[in-house]
Amino acid sequence: MERTKTVVVRLCLALLIIAVFLSLSLQEPFGLTLIEAAAHGVPIVATTNGGPVDIVNTLSNGILVDPTNEDKVAEALLELLTNGSMWDKYSSSGVTNINAYSWSSHCMKQLSAVEVEKVGDDGECGRGGG
């Protein structure tokens, strides 16, 4: 009996350590909470509607599901909670790729866009200056 209690306690502790962020909005314009989860190494299961699609594709840190399909939501959660290597992959991908949403990354993208628009060698304005 004591061994059973020990196993149950260990399983409960393991479940407390393994986290998955679930975001099932029917429409999500951006999803700042998804980025926060990624920054902390928490894999996500998110809606296929709106901003989460771009976030998951950029960060490679979770699974996208139709929020109205309960079976697919359950499958995705079960997969992340029981497949340690998948959880580890999504956790580390989120942390590694989070800089795609940093201020410095944003500034570099904006500066690159300005470079494309700047005056070219021939003195004409426009894309590429050619």
C-alpha cells in the first residue's frame, strides 16, 4: 500500500511539472499569452483561427487544433502530456525561437523594410532604387 501511495505522489508531482498552455479562442487576433508561454518553455495547443497560426509556425512550439473539435483538442493535449520527447522539442523551440518576437527583432525587420524603400543609386525613390 505504501508503494502505491509513493507512485501516486510521484505521478502527481510529474503532472505538476509538465505544463501545456491551452488557447482555444474562436478568434484570436494576436495571442500575447502564447508568446509568454513560449518564453517560459511551455508548449501550447492553440486555435487554428487568427494569430496563433503565425506564432506556432514561427516558434515551432505547439499544436494547432480546431477549437470546436473536442476530440482533436483532447488528442493534442494527451500527445503533449504523454510524449516527453515532443514536449521537450516544443519547449526548447519556444525558448530558442522567442527572439523572433523581441523588440530588437522587430526593429531589424522595420529597418530592413526602410532599406528596401530608400533612394537608390540613380537618385530615384522607390523599391530597390533601381
